[in-house]
Amino acid sequence: MTQISIFNQQKDLKIPSKDVKNLFNTLISFKKLSIQELEVHFITDKAMKARHQEIFSDPTSTDCITCPIDDPYDKTNPYCVLGSCFICPKTAINYAQAHEKDPYLELSLYCVHCFLHLIGYDDIDPKERKKMRNQEKICMNHLIEKKATLNNN
């Protein structure tokens, strides 16, 4: 089982740690990866803007940012620290309200998106973005099937 450290530094959505751990462990198992550590940070919109500025020199808000550490496909590394995810629940709430969606499903998608970035997917160019969007759908369908999305408990 992967050690998933969760840092919830926001109050916009109630996010049970057990649900976050279940979501990421379900994704790790689904992708058949051996990962020993992962960090997940749920942060405020203000903190996200600061993080975005610090890393990308862009002061605007965004849904999530990832900081990969180890390559999960490197078989020579017996201990994989996947990296850190920074996720903004307020962005999920705003998007969900504007598009009549469930903010917890939107937040689940942000978790999937982060996970995919950490395992090597990218969305910079159109060809790679298409692959990532396809994987997002596959992963979200799997999470829904396994009842492992985040939800309002």
C-alpha cells in the first residue's frame, strides 16, 4: 500500500482523507504501478495563485499543479516517491457551478489529472493532450465503477 500524505489547507470542500487515499490507491492498482509515497495538497485559491506564480511565473489561478519526483516506470529504483499534487477545490466548485456538475466529481478529475501528470502524461501539445484526455476518461470510468471517486459524505 502506498503511503499517501494528505495536507488539507482549505475549507471550501469537506474532503475525507480515506476517500483521497482510496482514489489514489485505486488508480495506482489500476495502472499496476509500485509507488511507495505520494503527497496530495488541497489548497486555497490564493495559495494556488502563489504556487502557480512561483513555479510557472503565472499569477493566475489554476485547478492543479504537479511536482514529479521519481519515474514510476524505472525498474532500477526500488523505492518510488511519485511526487506532489497541489489541487484547488475552489476551482472545482466554481467550474461545477458554472457547468451544473458535481464539485466532488470535478475534484476527482483533478486528482486523476495530477496522477496522470506524475506518471508521465502531458497536455502541452494537441497529440499528447488527446492521449491524456483519453486516459482521464478511462481512469474516471474505472473510479466510478469501483465507487472510488470523491463524494460528499
